[in-house]
Amino acid sequence: MSLGGKRVLVTGATGFLGGALVHSLKSLGAEIHALARAAQLSGTKVLTVSSYSPEEVYATLAGTSIDVVFHLGAYGVKPDERDHELLLRGNVEVTAAIVQALAPSRPRMIFAGSCAEYAPGVAPQRMDESHALAPLSVYGAAKAAAHLCGCAMARQLGIEFVTLRPFGIYGPGEARHRLIPYLARALAAGETPNLTPGEQARDWIYVDDAVEAFVRAALVELSPYSAYNVCSGVPVSVAEVARMVARTLGKEDSDLGLGRTSYRPDEPRWVVGDPKRFFDATGWTPKVELGEGIRRTVEWAVSEAQS
């Protein structure tokens, strides 16, 4: 399958991963449609909504013919998005509305799940797709519910529905509050960051590698109504990433502020995935080494802060 000339819908197209995915899809010759709030996206047909209510999403998409859906939009990504009702509506109900609205055109639907859907892991375990769905956060629970609901509805309607569960995506363009941009700006300004002790082990994926994974998922045959991890399987602690950021800036001796703030109650200490299932199905593997990815992200963050 090729995406050239295919009608592709991207939700969350103005977000971090969505924006990078749209850029890649343009280079592949896809006819891109984006569900967005009054956004101007060059080379993209914007299906405008005033809100992401399930009712408006359904009404806006009904009658639209689409070949592939990349459903990346979600409520709960930002730290202040913690309203429980909106978590359910913005994830479960919006996903259901998209499936129902587009069912007549029988698209292939790639849903962006989250590693937050899983129960906390225990070192040195790599969490594979059979790992229990028992999240600590309501956001993770909402994403897991959206996956289950989306799969069940799509199966009944005869739509291909596959969930990709990315682990720690980072890179140029991510939100300012995220770890690497936050650290880069603070250290470049001579400020002491506020960090936890940093013992959390995470599985880091550069944004370009994550985009390639989503594109591959649209191009190859995957088992419908199931999930695939998008991860490296390599654990690196938050503290070590902080030290790498400092080294990149030539500030190895700076106070990184480790331990100045407490861990969140819903913050697991070990989130490291097993990439084997997705690798076996697609041949995808991360290309950008963590040190190089951090260098690119730090350069972008500092440049943005100075502009």
C-alpha cells in the first residue's frame, strides 16, 4: 500500500506528534485532511470544529470519505487537563464518534494509545502488549477505554482499527513544560530546575522515529483490533537524561535540581517497553540515538527561547 493520493485524516494535527506526522505525509503525496479548531495548515484541508465534543466531531466528519485515519488528538496530554468527565468524552466518546462517522468509507484507523495504559512495570521487565491494562492515571485509563471501545465498535462496523502505544516521545516542537525543553531553557538561563530525584526509568523515542512508526502502521498489514508498542526497550533514567542535557550545553557542573520536588502519586518508576511485536510486523526500529536526539532538541529549545 502507498499513501500517495490517499485521503488521510489526522486528528491532533496541530500538536507535537501530529504536526510532525502531517509534514511527513505531505512528502509522501497524501491528500491530508485535518480535524482542527480554525487552524491554517498549508497544503491541508482543515475540517473545522469549534470544540472537540463528540457530537460536533461526528457531525463534522459524517459523509467524509477517508482512506486512512491517524487519530492522535486527545484530552489529557497537558498537565492541567485533568477533568475526569472531559478525559472520558475527549478520548472514549470522541474515538467512538470518529469510528461511527467514517464507517461508510471503511478507512484503516491508526489510534494513538499510550504506554500510560499499562500497569506499572518492575525492573528489568520489558512491558509487552500482554502486560496488564491497569493504569495509575485517569488519563491512562481513558486511553485504555478508548482502545477497547474503538476496537469493539470498529469490529462490528467492519473497519480496521489498530492501536499504537508510544512510550516517551521527545524532540523539537514538544511542549515547553516537557523535561528536555524545560531543562534546556532553565540551564541555558543559569536557573536551577525543579526536578524529582529522577530515578524513573523511561523508554525514549525521538519524534521522527515515532512518525515513521505511524506511517509504517498504515502501509503494512497488522492484526486489527489489537495493540503494538512503539518503543526502544532501552531504559534511561530521568536523572541521566538531565545530565545528558547539561553535558550538551557544556554545563556539567550545574545544579540540576534533582530532588527539589516530589514524585507525582500517579508516576510509575519503571516504564520500559518491549518493541518485538511491532518490529516483527513492520521491521521498524528507532534510528536516532538518544544523545543525538537530545542534542537536536536542546538546540531547538534554546533557539526558541532566544527568538
